[in-house]
Amino acid sequence: MKLICANFKMNLTSRVLKIYLDEVSGKIKDNVVFFPSVLYLSMFKERGYTVGSQDISFKEFGSLTGDLSVTQLKEFGIDYTIIGHSERREFYNDSKYVKNKVKIALTNNIKTILCIGENLKEFEEGVTLDILKKELDTALKSNLKYINNDNLIIAYEPIWAIGTGKIPTNKILTETIKEIKDYLQESYNLKLKVLYGGSVNLENIIELEKISLIDGYLIGGASLNPDKFLSLINKVN
């Protein structure tokens, strides 16, 4: 089954989430992972759902006020983490820390979803693959001994598609994901799952499902409404 990741980002409150969880009760399949605010992880764990952290610190412990220790998160029961999301890269200079975060996550046996993607200018200039290779190399080269085909997952998220309602054509997506997989195989001897993220919704999921190379989805806004999210995941094979 394809992996479906619901990234709630900095949205929803405990009151709204209680209603959400009541709505989806008994309707969520085992291939769904929830990434709520860290404050609400326990609400999902108590219902038996697989959960992940939207980010982790680049150090396990220390004087880093506000950071999230992967050791503490693991103790709390997380199974996954997202690393290198474009919002973290843009607003928190996260590209500088991706390499360390990947190492810490994998050495603590946390399944890692590594986000990569190009901005609109890079896409229009035709340098998408160069950007993706650079981001992959940064995260993988020094961490190869910790990586296997099951503990690291790539999420291709063209930055210009996130929250805009615009997504690449199926032809472009097919070519890009194939290039990612080929590069991983040829350069690192890895066969990793590649998810797609960026304005995934009920209107485009049928078209996206025609792309056999997509191994799942990282879903943002469309995961916030329980009815729409249930309708969406039921359309995923």
C-alpha cells in the first residue's frame, strides 16, 4: 500500500482535533501516518495511530531552547519524522542542518521522510534535477552507512506547488520521480520510496494516481478536513 502522510503543520486546536479524531475513528488504514503539532501527538497515540514529528533538532540533547530531541520524541512514541521541509529550509535555514538531522533520526531508528524540491525560478530555468541531486547528496553522502531501503523515504515537493493549487503535469512528475529513483540507484545503490507532496487534493488525486512511480503522498491542507481527507485516502490504491 502507498504511504499517506498527513502533515497538519501549525494548524488545529485540541478541541477541533477531538472532533476530527471522532470523525475518522475506525476509517483510517494502516498506511496513514499523522504529523500533528507535537502538543497533540498523544491524542493520536491514544487512538492507536502511527505518528511522526514535523521536525527534530540537529542534536540529541543540549542547550537548544525550543528544539525537539529525537530521543525524547522516540520515548514519546513517534515512528517517523519529516526532515528538510521547504518551510523549515526557507524560514529556519534548515538546509544547513539536514545532514545532522538525518543521522540522528536514523541512528535512533526513526523512519525519516526527507523533503527535496525546487522553487519556481529553478523550475523555469530547468535546473530542477541539479537542485534535487544537491539536496540528496547533502543528506546522504556522509550518512550512507546508516541508510537502508526501509528507513529513509524521499518526499519530492516542488516548492512552487505547495499551497498554491498548482502541480506539475503527470509527464513532468513521471520524469522527475524517475530521475530521482535512477540517481539514488546509480549513485547510492538505494531503492527508496518517493512520495509526492504539494497541493495534493481531491481534485487532482485521480490524475496523480495514474503515475505508477509515486509511492505515496505527503499531504498538507487537504488533510485538515476529516471528510475530505477520508475521501482522498479512499481514492489511493
